[in-house]
Amino acid sequence: MYNKMYHYLSLLCMRGKRNFLYGLKLFSEGTGFQQSEIMIEFPDSPDREECDKISYSDCVGFYNDYDPPDLFVPMQEFLDYLKKTSETYLEDKDSDYKEQANLYLRKIYKRYSDYIHKSN
């Protein structure tokens, strides 16, 4: 089920050094991230469909026009995966890059802490 999430995140955020920080920056601001037909959307997105706001109020949405159905991942699971992936990705980066990434990660956790508690 979550293979789609892993795949989409790797396509959006893990392709290049700039994409990773840019993705974390957008996540920390609550902005979704779209590249080509793939989009990630957070539960506080003002553009989220009303039915999805109700049914998936504590989930991150993953969308692909060419790969239905949409996937909704509970915030805790998304953040756990993001943390694990970030630790691996940042292993060989310089200290400034790691510091910036960790700043964004802290902002993401702070922004979505209420959604974590809802899903537990």
C-alpha cells in the first residue's frame, strides 16, 4: 500500500540535493508539492476537497493523475518515514546542509503535531 508513497517521495524529493531541501521547505510551510502529475497534499491545505477533509483529516494525500486511486497516509506514518529517509539521505551531506534540513524537519513536526495526536 505505501509503496506508492515511497515511490512518489523518491521522485519528488530524492532526485537531487536541491529537491530534497526544497521539498522539506514546502512541507514545513504546509504547502503541498507537485511535480508533473504527482502531488502531495497536507491535511491543512485550503485546497483539499471537502470530502477528503472530513474522511482523511489527519492524513497526507498522495495523488497521481495516471496512477489512481489516491493514497492517504496517517501523519504519524508519513513523519516516521520522512525521518527515517532523511537520516539516510543526510548521512553524507555537509553540516550546513544537514542543519538546514533538520530545521525544516523540526518545523514540520511542530506544524503537524496536532495531526499526529488525532491519528493515534
